[in-house]
Amino acid sequence: MTKAVANDGGMTRPMDVLVLEHRRGSARAAVDELEAAGHRVHACHDPDQSAFPCRGVVDPQSCPLEGPVDVALVVRHHNHPTTSALESGVSCALRLGVPVVEDGPSALDPFEPWITARVGTESVIDTCQRAIDLAHDPVLADITARCAPLLVDHGLDPASLTGALELTWPRLQVRLRLREPSAPRLREAIAVRALDAVRAGRRSYEKINVHVTGPDQDSAPSDDGG
């Protein structure tokens, strides 16, 4: 079985977090924690407005998911078998491929099959950062699957390819590194296949940059400006 590309980088910049709540005020502590740590918090509704219409219905360009959202956090502190109107943004996040973290119990949770991570012993911040990395795993695995035959043909171990994804809206940075020396044409071919893997994923980006490097070697970039 082909191993997935190892994620050799973590989240080092402030996160953009879409925060949703089952009831008004449920997410206050989570918002305070995120903002105190320098992360940016987004919301589907203004505090003094009703659950419908959301910002995206009033003005599609004002929807937080049209911008730099890394992860969605839904806060529901009690067992609720049904969703509330304030949580409608969870469906939007899932449809667009944004990872969803839940801060609340799993019992009777309607979101359980679709959440990426649940707040437990970790803090809200650590759980959100972990969910972002987990959401990148399928793309990194697809990059490996596409590049493995190419690497084998060139006498290289597919496990020597490591990588990380970083979203700096509206651009996704894909940074891949080979532990062994390789020819520029091979690195260019890897970059093209990596770009194809990102395009095939659920989430879309306005711009995608792929950089492939090796020991003491320059990057072989592939760019998708669309």
C-alpha cells in the first residue's frame, strides 16, 4: 500500500475560524479564547439579527465562506438531536470542503458523521489546528498515489516525498520536498500531478501554487492562477 505524503508542516499563522452556535451566547468562551490567541473569528449572522437571512443571503460577497476560512467551529453544549437555524452554516462549510470541529457532546449529535474533530482533552485552538491538518490528509494521500509510480520509475522511494498545504487566501500553497536528489524534469512532473490532485479535491481555491524541492535544489513550481 502506498503511504500518504507526510505532512511536514503545521499551522503557524493565525487561523480564520467560522464560529457557529446552537444557541446565542453558547460560543462566547470559544470566541474569547480564539481572539485572545490572535485568531480571526467569523460569523454567519450579526449578533443583533435573526438567524435568517444570513449574511450570505443578504449579500453573497459578505458570506465568510467566500473568504479565508480555515475551519468551522460549532458549539453546542447540550445534547440536541436536531439542528438550530443558527447552525445552518455547518452545511455550507461541509459542502465547500471546510473542516468542521464541534465543541459539545457526541450523544444524539446530528453532525457526528461529518465532523473532522471534536473538542475533548485538547483546547478549542489545538483541536481546530488538528482538524485543518486532518482535512489536508486526503489531498496529500492523492498526491502520493499520483506521484508514486513516477518516483518508482525513477528509482526513488515514494516515502521520500513529504509535503504540507497552507491556505493564505485566496492562494493555496503546496510545498513538497524529496529527501533524495532528483532531476528538474521529475520535480516538474511531480508538481503537475500535485496540482491535478488539488483540483480534484472538494474544496476550490482561486490560486494554487505547488513547489517541489530536494536536497540543495531549487523549487520546481507549478501554478494554477484560476
